[in-house]
Amino acid sequence: MRFDKDNYQIENITIGEKSIDIRAFRNIIYVDKPVCEEFQRMNIFAPEKYYSGEKINGYSIKTAPIFMPNMVGGYMPGIVGEPAGMPWERKDVPNTFFRALQHGYVVVIPAIRGRVLKNETGEYIGKAPACVVDYKAAVRYLRYFAKDIPGDVEKIITNGTSAGGALSSLMGATGNNPDYEIYLEEIGAAKERDDIFAASCYCPIINLENADVAYEWQFLGVNDYHRMHMNMDEGGRPQFTPIDGEMSSEQIKVSKDLASLFPCYVNSLNLKDEAGNSLTLSPDGNGTFKDYMKKIVLDSVRHAMETGIDVLDKKWLSFVDGTVVDMDWYEYAKDITRMKTAPAFDALTMDSPENDLFGNSDVNMRHFTEYGLANSKVVGEKAEDEVIKLMNPMSYIEKENAIKAKYWRIRHGECDRDTSLAISAILSLKLKENGCEVDYHSPWSIPHAGDYDLDELFEWIDGLCKNDMKK
């Protein structure tokens, strides 16, 4: 593990009418004992202007925030990214990395192991918690070589979408926690800190052991499902095929069973809103927590209306004198449509991406909920509680030996159907309760997606960093 500050390329990248000169440090192995070099390396990019003493957006080579996105989706391996674009991206539109560099950030993109990776002997080497362990190791590397790394290693901002958003949230919630140390030692991570300054999380797929009950609480009674199946064509571009259907009577029963468990989970959290009011659910799934969830959606509606978007076609909304005042929760769920059959995550046939995530070196798929194990249709086992815990930021928010990012930005689209809106709302509430500053919003008519509001994201980062520089 080393960093050669003289091993770089100076490149000009031009996309459309935008252009920037960068200094690129590529294919840096960030651990001493890699088990898969392809997915334990990183690229570091910095604006070349910094090396001649110039500033961009008020930042210099040592004050620039380090924007550290990951490219993980579905808990699959995350590749290193390039500001010039990836094969599936439009060549005339600057991507996130390019825009971040133009804005004056140092951009660090680590490759990260994922659930399907095997070594030469056939052992799985990317199961939980490998993905978050690699992310932590990459942060430790930056701190270990801080004197030669461009950017401010105390201003690291992680960013990701879906499973990548989950990893960003884990980085924000678990800083320096000793539970991960044995895994970090196995791969030869630097003896450094891995806490971060801020976490940007788009639609994080987290809290997996409670995600099924939250999903069925939200979509209970919506029994038809609609989703897209993705394949990659020969050019590396995603192709989508629609799949529509109705849940079976058995799946409908599973949905009811799981939904009935959600109130107990919510009530166990002792949640409170910003005014200190308790958020709870009665056994039938109604209560102040449901009212709070409706408020999140209604806030999204109001914001959309303020920007001139017409929402009058949404029959689940109630208006008085042109002002939205209430909503029908079931009709809302029916309108955005169900995507997944019950259970949404811990499949009873043990064939979901999340079952795959919780395998181990020898076993490909495992359950991760008691309900899944008790009702399994296949011969299988449940992952260890400790491993499940390592993949859930909720497990660490209240732990004193987990250094939490002070600043969080969480976005979960209003019509996202990949996981329940309740999951990100609960994360936000618990973070606020424990002293974190959280910018949480459910943007109108946004599905499961990320990086769609980069101007706002960068404005948020700048506000944090520049205020901190004044202290």
C-alpha cells in the first residue's frame, strides 16, 4: 500500500461545451492484503489548477472537500468511475464526477467488492460486510497519506444511490466502530480513522431486517405489481423489460403477516417528531407515525405546487381552496404501484439480491429475518446476527463508540417503490434525535434514482464546508 504523488496523468476532459483539466491518479490499491485488486483500488482526480496555486469556488488544493461517491447498485461490485463518462452514460452530458471536479471538489472513487465475487478457488469474497469494509479501508487510505493526497481529508463526503446510498449511510453512522476492525485487519487496511464529515444518501436500501415489514405496511392491499427487468446489451447499456402481475393468495397472506409486525417495530424505536411528539402505530397500522409519513408526502406535494407543477390529477389528494390538506394513504400506494411481491427482501425462496448479500464464503444465499427463516421454502440458514448488524446503520446511531457524520442529506423519491418511504424517514428521525443535522426530503415524482439534483447537493456541501472554514 503506497501513494506515489508523482504517478499521475494530466488530462483535458471536454463534454459538450464544458471542459476541465484534471490530474488523475488511477488504480491505487488501498489495502495491503487485497483479496481482489480489481475491486480494492481507487481513482483520485483533482482539478489541475490547484497544482499551480489557483482556487476554484474558493477552494484550494488543501481546503477542497473530498467528494467520495461509490458506484454500487444492488450490492453488486462497484467499479471505479471516470469523469469522462462510463459506457452507459450519454457522451454529451457531464456526469457527477465531471461536475464535482468543475465545482472545485477533489473526487475519489473507490471500487468496492460485491456479493457475486469469487476468488480462484470458488470462494465468495464479496458477501456482507465486504462492501462497507472496503469503503472504510479507502477512507483510511486517504487519511494515512493525507500529506500527499489532494483535498481536505477532514471534509470527506460520501455519496451513493440505492445500495450505494446504504453504504454512504453506513459510512456516516459507523465511524471507527471496533466491530469492523477484524475485517479491516484481514485486508490490511491502514491504521487510521474511517469517520467522515458528511453523508449524501439517495434512496438507501437499509434496515434490511425490518424492510419487509415496512414495505408491506406501506403497500398492504395493493396486490398487483409492476416492475422492470434489466439486462445489459453487448454495448454495456441497460435494457428493460416490463413485468406485471398479481400476487398469489399465499403472497397476500404473507403481506398481511408482515404488515402486522411493523407497528411493534415502530413502537420499539420511541420515535419523536421535530416538536417532540411521540410517533406510534396501533395494531391496525394507523397512528401518529402514519400521520407523520403522510406529512412527508404532503410536503413533497406542496413543494411541487410551489414550483408550478400540476398535481390536481392525483385523486388521492384532498384540496380546500386550491390548498392541499390531506391524502389517502392506500390510494397513494396504489397510484405509485407496488414493485415487489411479499416478502420484498428476504425471499422465502431465498433468491433475492439481499439473500445473496448475506451469504458467506461457502454459501451463496442465506436468510436474514426470523420470518424468512421460519417460513422458508428451501433448505437454508440465517446469517449471523452480528453480520446483519454490520449492514444496518440503525444498529449504530445510538452507540457512543460509533462516530457519526454530523451532516446528512437524505433523498427518497416520492414515487420510489424499491423500499418503503418509512425506512428512510426512520433513519432521518433517529439521526436527528442523536444530534445529527439532517436535510431530508421526498422529491415529487422521483422514482428510485440518485444524483438528479447536483446543483442542490453541491450547494449543501458548500454551505457545510465554507461555514466550517470560517470557524
